Amino acid sequence: MKSNYERNIVSVLDRFERTTKEQQKRVDDLHLSAMENLSDSHEALVNSQQQQIEQLKKDIHFYQTQVSQQQQMIDQLNQRYDTVIAKLFIDSNSSNTLKDIEDVVTKPTFDDKDNEQSFITKLLNEATEPVPQNQNSRENKSNIEDYFQQAMLHREQKEYTQAVEYFEKAAELKHAKAMGALGRAYFLAEGVDENPVMGLHWLIKAAEHGLPQAQARVDFYKENEPDLYYLATST
């Protein structure tokens, strides 16, 4: 009896030990699997974050480049603006202004008022003479001259806004002196906001249509103010 009892005890203990080992193995396997899964997830998360960081670095570099290029453009525009303003200031204080772009470039001196009045009358008469190049058809010539004469009259009476309206009408019909007068208006802010770019733009058109005084001014700006000339030709 005792021997059977001992054998039963040993058998029970063996089964218990085997069961315990199997359970421990299952627990160890589950623990190891969980650790491996956790490690894989962590590695995947780290890789994803690293990719995001690299992308952010690329984005930062791209936007820094864009900002740098824009700043360079702003600096260039500021330099052009300063150059144009400085030149206009110099021109406004020089004797060779655009006050008489339709007439001669320099203003002569006079001994008395009669001579001065005679000279002004001569210039006004010359201003009405037709330009030999790029003439409009005879059918429209009378209307164009009427527009120009009305514009001149308004300007003499310092009605600059009305003058600009008629100068524009004549200029649109290829009247060279009207184009030159529009250039003067934009430079001197007579009836329009001061705009040197538009002023030179109209002087270029006047030169293209045979106004020698305008050509002289265009050549001057082309040589001395290339930035302003470039903007005017791009308008």
C-alpha cells in the first residue's frame, strides 16, 4: 500500500511539474512575442517620425530659399525705386526738365517781354504743326488736331485733368506731340498721379512716331536710367 501511495504522489508531482513548466513556457512565449511586437511597433514609430523630421527639414529649406529669393527681389526693387526717385529729384532741380517736351529742350533768355511773348507764340504755332512721320489718314486728321488743340488750351489754363483727357484721345490716334504731352503730364503730375514709368512709356511712343524732342529724352533715360527704361518698355 505504501509503495502505491508513494508512486501516486510522485506521479501527481510529475504531472504538476510538467504542467507548471508548460504554463511557464506559454507565459514566456507570450511575453517574448509581446516584447517583439512592442519593439517592432516602436521601431516603426521611430522610422515614421524620422521620415517626418526629414520632410520637415526639406520644407524648411525650401521656404528659407523662397524667402531669400523674395528678399533679393525686394532689395532689387528698392534699389531701382531709390535710383529712379534720386534721378527724378535731380532732374526736377536741373534746368533741363520736361516742362516743354513738345518744344525745345533748353529755354532761351529774353531781353524784354515782347521778345518773350513772340517766342512763346512761335512755340505754340510750332506745336500745332503736323509731324512728318506716321501721319493719320486725312479723314481723322482734323479731329486729332482738334483734340490736341483743346488739350493745349486746357493746359494753358491749368485745367490739367481736362487736358489729359484730350491728350489721351489724340495719343490713341497716333498723334506724336500728344504722346509727348502725356509723358510730360505723368512726369510732372499734371492731371494724373506722378508716374515716371508711364511718363517715359509715352515719351518712347512719341519718339517712335517721330517726335525728336522725345527721342532725345528717351536716349537720355536709356543711357542713364536703364532700370526706368526697362520698366517703361515693359509696360
